[in-house]
Amino acid sequence: MTTSSNGRPESAVSSAASSGPDRSDMVAGILLMLVAAFFAWQSSGLRIGTTLRMGPGYFPAILSGLLFLLGLITTLKALRSLPESRSAPSHGAA
């Protein structure tokens, strides 16, 4: 039985890589976007103001936007994690 660079058997590595998108990153990204949407909705009644004269809703709006962006990046990262076993040929010994 051959081992991978991280010391696990090849069969364990290939089965973990073929499971598709990373579920934990997917769930975390979706939760971050939901929390951001909730806080944006809660602060939507506050006056935002301008960059020089910030209103009480300016800071929550900026934080909600950044949190949503972080959740989107996390979700896209989970979706783009393609299994290596499908995209690259196996280099194990026969």
C-alpha cells in the first residue's frame, strides 16, 4: 500500500478528495451570508449618511457588506475545491 505526502494511505486520500465541495466551508459561508443579511435588514431603517457625516447606520452597513463578502468568498472557495483525483492522473506505483 502506498502512502501520500501527508502519511495517509492513498485510498483514504482519494476517497476524501472525491467527496466534492468542502461541506464545512460551504455551511460556514452560507451562515456568514445569512448573518450579514439579517444585520443589514435590522439596520436598514437607520440613516446611513455620507462618508464625512456618517449616520448611525453607516457602520452596520459597512460591516454587513464585508461579512457578506467574506461569506461569499468562503462559499465560492468551497465550490471550487475540485477533487484532485479526477483532474490529475494517478502517479502511484502499480
